[in-house]
Amino acid sequence: MSAVRPLAGAAIGVVLVAVLLAFGPPVVAGWLNGTSGASGESLFTLAIFGPMLAIGIAGWWLDRVTGPVFGERPGRATVLGLALGAGGLALAVGYTWLAGSLVGGAGSTVLSTLLLGIVTVMLQVGAEEMLFRGWLQPQIASVVREPVAVLLVAVIFAALHLFGGATGVLTLTNLMLGGILFGLIAVRDGGIAGAIAAHWGWNAGEQMLFGLDPNPGVGVFGALFDLDLIGAARWGGSEQGLNASVAMTVALAAIVIPLALRYHSVTPQPLRRNSTF
């Protein structure tokens, strides 16, 4: 019976988020009533990921997950996480350059909205990490071994991206590898500060440093550089860009495998759950 409550709680959380992602976007688009550009994107993100963050916080609080949510040393974890996320992105971009897929684009750069974009991406990744690695991962790890929980949550993380338009085996594999990376970082740090930093470093760098998302062109927040990926889809030359590339697979594997080997013997941390849950 002890395994039923945490798994049931996790399942409820996943279903709530799936409903939010499946039905929320058209409803929010109607509320925004044609608001576009950087402000429209930020409001849309707030309307979708704000509730996701609330679900993650509520689950974490109801289940009384042990330990500080950001870890014992959040500053150190943030620096190391940012280095892993930005470093992995740089490695993936380097592979596309070696493959001849990386070219300069013709889009305009809008520097005035970069700060808004930085905050918006932080909200998005913060909500995802609070939900997946802050609550669901330790929740499931109270029932199964920690490495299994990391893998299961990474699979759920990738699957829920289907509602956002992710398609194809390679894209979903890369999203799963990203989820494993963030999960391993959370295990290492005993909190989500490093996972948030790694996730933000990759997403913000891809969108607003290199201008690779969307592909081709530059997003509504602008980018310091406008780079595009062309040629074979396996090297990013599709609308899904880097997410659907072998370059991303290799770069993530180069980080995930050493982390997995280093932390494969981590002992699961038991959860203390609210008796009224």
C-alpha cells in the first residue's frame, strides 16, 4: 500500500499537466486575443507554465519531499549546471559546424527584448524542473531505485513534449536524454538549482545566443547571432532544428554517460508524505 500513494500522486500530476498542455494553448490564445510578439509569447508562457509550476510546488508540498528544493549548495550547483548546459549546447553546435550544416542566417536581431526572453525561458524551465525533478522524480524514487526514477521521469518529460509539437524518434530520444541529464544533475546536487541552470543554459543559448530556435530565422525575443541549420535533417536541417539532430544526441550522450557512470549507485532518498494525501 505504501507504493500506491506516491505512484498515484505522480500519475495525477502527469495527467493534470497533460490536460493543461493539450487544452490550454487554444484557450490561452483566445484569451490573448491576437496579442503577438515578445509580450504575447511571454504572456502565453506565463499562462501555461505558471499552472505547471503551481502543480509542481503543490505536489512537492503535499508529499513533503525531504531536503531543500534547490539543494544544500545552490550557488555551486547553479554554476556547474550552467556550465554543463551551455557546454553541451556548444558541443552540439560544434558538431553541426563540422558537418557543414551551420550557416549564417538573414534574420534581424532584436536586442531590446532579450531580457524579457531570458526571464520567460527561466519561467518555463523552472516550472518544468520543479514538476519533473523537484517533485515527480523523488516521488517515484520513493518506490523504485533512483536511476530507474530518473529514466522514468525522463521518458514522461519527453512524451509530454508531444503536445508541444515534438515529433520523430530522434527528437524524442534527444528530449529523453535531456531529461536524464537534468535528472542526474538533480541527484548529484540533492536539489534542482543545477538542473534549472543546465536547462536554462541550453534553451536560452539555443534561442537567444545562437538564434537556432526557430530554424530558420530568429524568435520573437531576438538573438545575439542569427545562425541556421541547413542540409540533412539528421544534422538539424529541418523545422525542428537541433532537437532532431544527431549532433544533439552525441553531445548529450557525451555528458550523460559519464554522469550516469558516476552516480549509478546513488541510494534513493525516502519521502515523508502528508498523511492526508
